[in-house]
Amino acid sequence: MWRTSFIRLDQIVIAFPLTGIVLGVLGYFVFPGRLFDLLSMAARRVVGLEKKTVVVDGIAWTYLEGGRADGETVVLLHGFGADKDNWLQWSWYLRKTHHLICPDLPGFGESATDPAGDYHTSTQAERLHRFLEALAVEQCHLVGNSMGGMIALRYALVHPDSLSTMTLIDAAGLSTTHENAFQLATQRGERQLVIRRPEDIDQLLALAMHKPPPAPARFKRVMFERAKKQEQHLDAVFDGLNNERQSPLDDQLAQIATPTLIIWGRQDQLLDVSSAEVLANGLPNNRCEIMEETGHVPMMERPKASARMQLDFMRNSRASLAGAID
């Protein structure tokens, strides 16, 4: 899902003096791209996340890091065409108790993009492992949305000892008992997640969210112009992911012992909710939560409710482990 994080932090109220209002209006009409970036920076600062960069195996990763320095680490993986800022609202609820890392996966956001690069989820999972090694993260709670969920599944298959828990939010990479209109269109070769025209922004928001919030027109223009520059790259990545779809991970789920939280929006129009049942039936140790009136990105549509599920799950998993040790 392409980036839709045009700053919806309900907890944040910024009081501008008159000069600030004038400059804000001027920026919106004259320099909307710059204002968009400034608002993103302000939101990160309020949440307490700092943008950083690290080079691993020749790949420059851009990521957000913050929260409680001595807390357990939670790593948050975005979906196709999205970026690290999709997790800002969720991070607000975890920041006081956990150490947070939100990377732009290679090929997305501000991280390095190689037109000839390999962006299959198995490759990205191995890159993620080396990225976490570079940050000295030996153990984490891994959370993935959509494509990020498929990467998390592959990571759990290869590096289970590195995970405390895993959370899959409307995860890709699974079969379904009901193929929705988007999935059927994808089979026909359509790439509805790749932005080609300005009006595609509204169509994509309507696909991704059950009740998409209004987006300022000039900000949507900024989003379109930036996405258009990535059109050919995203076409290639989307085709690669669609090829992976031909071999779902269903038959490998039984190998994953990691405690797993499954969160799915009932009204998801991209990946049908029936895939949640595939996960729940296949994973040996899981808890499944279906969120009503919610689409493909619960962490953005219902951040408070879904973040509470995550916090409760990590707390209960820790208690269960302590009981087993005792």
C-alpha cells in the first residue's frame, strides 16, 4: 500500500501564533512539498522518533528510532509502496514502554533503490537480519503489515531465535478462500497499487482504508509527484511480489513456533480477511483479532485499538514465558 501518512496524530495539537499561521498558509500554496516534509518531521519529533541512516552491505537504510532506550525492541515493517512514517500513530502508544525501529525497506521510502535489485521477500528478510545485526539488535518483536507481514513470515522461518513475538497485520503471502476484486485484477496483470495519475491517490486511499480521511489537495499532488518518479521501479517490484503470490506460505506455517498475533481488517479490499483464517489454522501458537469497520491498514485506521492489542499480546507472551521458565 502506498504512503498515506499525511499526519493523523489525534494526540497532537500544535498551536501556531499568527506568524506561524501565515507562514503555514504560504507554505501550503507555494511550497507544499516542503511543508509536507516539515509536518512529517514535526510528527516524528512529537512521537519521539529520530531519523537515522546506516549502510549495510552497501545498502543505505533510512529508519526511525526512538521510544524507551532500555525497553524491548519492536521492529515495524511497512507494506508495498509505503514507508516508515506509516507507523507514527502506532508508535505513539508504544513509545513509553518499548524501543522502536521503523525502517524504510530497501527499494522504498528514503532507503536505497537499485533498479536492477532483487526485492523478493526472502531477499528482504535476509537484508533485514543483517540490518538488525548492524544495529546490535539480537532479539525483537517483529511487526509487519501487508508485504512487511510476508517478510516477517520469511524471517521467522529462517531466524526464529531472533524473535520474541511476531505480529502480522493484513499480511501478504497467503492463500485465501475468497478472492476479492483487487486480487482478481492482480491476476489479470493490473497493478492498482502503482500511482500513474493524480486521481489514483484517491482510488488507492479508498482501496486501502475503510473510511479514508480527507487529504489536502496540494499534499495529494506532492504524493503523486513523488510516487510518479518511482513508477517503473514499483511496477517491477509489484510483478515480483505477484510472482511470489503463486507459491503461498501456507504449507510452511506449521514450522513457525514464534508466538504470533494476527490482526486483520474485516473490510480489507486488498487482501481478503479469509487469509486470517489460513494463518490462524496454520500457525501453532497464535491469537487472531478481526477488526470491524477497518480496512488494510489497522495501525493507521484504528491505531489506539490495534496498538493496545499489540501491547496486551507482548505482555501476555512475556508472562507465559516466565511461567514456563518457573
